[in-house]
Amino acid sequence: MKAYPIKFTPILKERIWGGEKLIHTFKKQSNKKNIGESWEISDVKGDVSVVENGFLAGQSLKELITTYKGDFVGNKVYKQFGNDFPILIKFIDAKTPLSIQVHPSNELAKERHNSFGKNEMWYVMDVDNDGELIVGFNKTVTKQEYIEHVNNGTVLDILNAEKVEPGDTFYIPTGRVHAIGAGTVIAEIQQTSDITYRIYDYDRVDATTGKQRELHTDLAIDAINYNVADQYKTTYNLAENQSSTLVHSPYFNTNIIQLTNKVTKDYSQLDSFVIYMCVEGSFSLECNGDVITVNKGETILLPATTEQIHVDSKKAVILEVSL
């Protein structure tokens, strides 16, 4: 297939905790309020992304994989996942805190839901004063101690809260309890899964139903890793005009590029699609004569047949995602 930078139409999700930043700051198109998520590239059933630009406009992500196979996703990726796209790309705006939650492992998700698990990572793009994330426990607890805190409404007492600033990054493996705090905008990269177990939701009432949202207390108990980590935040080096490792996992590889000049990137030996998420500034990207401008809060995909591209900016930060 002829490679060019593909942009998909964002799928916007109203959430009880959502805000206005995805609309007002990142110029997503919606007349709805409380937009909490912009699904940039999705193969989740019922929410499959559709191409917005170029000669493939109007085709779905699923159609592209079915038609072009390894030329689109990479031969190694197609061999492993077939016609399923393995990752879900989002921007998240939390006006108020998300529920305390956990995701099941691949094995548990397969057994219970016939789904992938949900290993994910967060990159903090913007944060209001005193913004924080909840990641893991602040001490090792037993399953019984955890259950007692849930029943007493004191689960927040045993969770690790981290003050954050733009650029902070966290890898969230399955089993790790977590939540995005109020006033935080996140770039999220995750396995293709929409399986979440909600543990605590601040006793909020859904305006539509007039009821509190469902909790998944029993399902969560056996999905949680009760150990405490020495450190939850990812440490990384940021070098100008080159790819620096951010989070590499069995499920996706994410690098970060601080762009201050024109750079040529060669993907001819990668054998994978490449996704660019612009998390700061803007940049231009040229591929096989096609040029596109990518602004903060926008995402493009390069098919696996892409060989060389040229990216140019005086100031931009890019997340570079592949398998």
C-alpha cells in the first residue's frame, strides 16, 4: 500500500468526570458537554476508528487491516493479532477524579470476558495546580485488609497519591489500582480492551440515571496486585531530535521525541505501524510527498510500509508508539 500519514476521526466519549479541554483546547468537534475521552485510534467493538484524510478516507481501521494485513500493521504484528488492532490510543480530560479502578490480567480477562487485559501507560500533558494521580498502594496490604478498607469506605487511606506535572509518565500494569485525578489531561496508550473494575467512585450519582455507578468489588478482589512498588513514576532521559525510550513493554513500545529541528526518521526495518501523538507544540510531517501538520492533542498513524519520513518543528514533543 502507498504509505501516508493517516488521521482518524476522534471518537469522543461523555463521562461523568469529563470536562471541556478536549473541545476548547484541542479543538475536538462536539456539541456535547463533559467530554472525558477522545479515542484517537480504536478497534474496540462498536467504536472502530474511521479514516479522516487521504485516499483511504471513510474506511475503518478494521477494513484497513483486513485489506492490507502486514503491509498496514507489520508482518510480525499481523501474525500475532490477525485482523485485530492491538492497542487503543486516547486523550483524557479529567475535570473531576476518575473512579478508583483496576484492570484484569490477560489471563483473567480472557477467562471472564474473552478480551485482552488492559496494560496501559499515562503521559501527563497538562495539569491544574495540585493535580495528582493515584497509582498503587502506599504500603503492602493483604487481601483481607484491602476488603476491610473497601467495606469501611477508607480505601483512599492505603493508596499512593502522586503530585504530577507535565511530562510525568506512569506505566500501569494489570492488577495495579489507579485513578486519574481532577484537573489532569493525559495521553493514554493501552491494550485494546475496555474492561475496567470500578472499586470506589466517591459516592457520585449519575445525572442520567439518578443512581450511583456500579462497583465491581468482587471482580476486583482477585485482579489486584497487593504489593507496593519502590517507585511508580517512570524515569527517562529526554534528548533533542532523537527517539528516547519512555515505556517499552510486551504490549507496546513508546518513545519520546523532543523536536527542535528537522529530522529524518527511517522505519524501513521496523516491521510495525508507527503512531505519533503530539503532546506539546506542533510539527509538520512529510511522507512520500504528503505533508500534514499535527498539533497538540492530535494523532497520526504511519502504515508499516513507511520507509522514511521528515518531521520538522521549532518546538514539539511527540510520543512515538509501535509494536
